[in-house]
Amino acid sequence: MDIASELKYFALSQGLVAIGSAPVAAYSGAPRGHRPEEFLPGAKTVITFSYRMNQAAIKHLPQTRGQYMMEFNTVNQLLSQAGHKMTRLLEEKGYPSLAISPEAAIGDYPRLKADFSHKHSAVLCGLGQFGLNNLLLTPKYGPGVRLGSVFTTAEITLDTSPIDGNLCDNCGKCVDICPAGALNNYQESYSIQTGRPIDKEKCSHYKFAVHNGNRCGMCIKACLERFL
Ligand code: SF4
Ligand code: SF4
């Protein structure tokens, strides 16, 4: 079995719902300090993969905020384990590789920016498109997935199915539901390939000031209903 087939088989065995790849050169537009080869010299490929969150915990927000946090943290752990095992599989074949945490940069006030954007990578790897809520929308599960990535020195191509049309229909429900006003404005700079700026300060402040650091998730809930 070649490496690409082995990785797809591995992804299925871990319950991942999608996996794709892109050459490191595709990330040349990323800001300095956030490019794959700065973390793993000699990196040639980025692999990004997704795991679906169970839907009721999102659908019944805000009542289910505790259950949503459990879902969020459990899925992050599963993605971390999948990334760790994928890295081990690649290292044992002689390819230095590095798993990137699925945890977002919550509370990282100096930057409010993770080491690496799994969402931008997921678009480059063919897993989905940005919605107006600046989340990754996937064809089957909409915004109800979380993401992990692996950088590797192996050259790997993991094909994905093309996505027809725009997954975001510009309904504006995510903007309207945001209790912090973090999604206002910027709509004109939105694209399905690169997303849009959101007011991260407002979003983060809301999480800490109102929900003790627990995630809000209302922009996921508003959008997920379209995909159920
Ligand atoms: S998580 Fe909540 S506060 Fe943050 S952008 Fe989404 S709806 Fe707004
Ligand atoms: S809620 Fe509507 S506007 Fe917002 S991302 Fe989803 S489809 Fe797009």
C-alpha cells in the first residue's frame, strides 16, 4: 500500500471524516512565523483532517454550553491523538513530521492567532470553504467539524472531491446571532478562499467576561441548522 492509501485507511480507522493535502509552497502567503517550514525545516506537504462534533450539543446552545465544551474538548483530544499517530506512522517510514495542535489560540491576547491556521489549510487541502462567519464550512457537516494538521517531509497527494458552488448562502444568520457584534462589518472583504477579518477582541472578551472562558458557539449553531 502506498503512503497516501495508508493515510486514508488510517483516517477512516480514527473516525476522521475528511483528510486532504497541499504542498508547502501553497502556504507562501501565510504570515511570517506561521509557515510550515518555519516549524519543520524541509517540510514538503501539509495534511489537514477533520473530525465531526456530535450535533445536539451545538444545536441546543446556549442551554447546552457545558455539553458543547465537553464535545469541543473531546474532539480536540481525538484530533491530537490522530495527529500524533499519523506523525508516528510517517516518522517510522523515515519522514520527519510534526503534528499541530487543534486547540485554537483562545486567551492568547498578544496575538489571538494560533501557530497555524487549520481553516486556511483545510481550504487549500480541499476540505471546505470559508463561510461569512469565518468558520470552515464543509459540504456534509457545515461548520460542525474541528480540524488538525500534520507537516511532513514526505511528498504526498491526498485527493479530495471538488466542491460545487458556494457552501455559504450569505444568509447573515451568523452575523445577526453574534451576541458580541464580532461579525459586523468586513462582509465586503469576505471570500470563500480566505475568509474575512472578525473582531477577535470582542469575541474573546465575550467568552471570558460572560462565560468564564467557555466557548460561545452561536455562529456555529446558526449556520449548522442549514446542514442538518
Ligand atoms: S463565537 Fe460567539 S461571540 Fe464569537 S464570533 Fe461566534 S457568535 Fe460571535
Ligand atoms: S450562517 Fe449563513 S451567512 Fe453565516 S456562514 Fe452560515 S450560510 Fe454563511
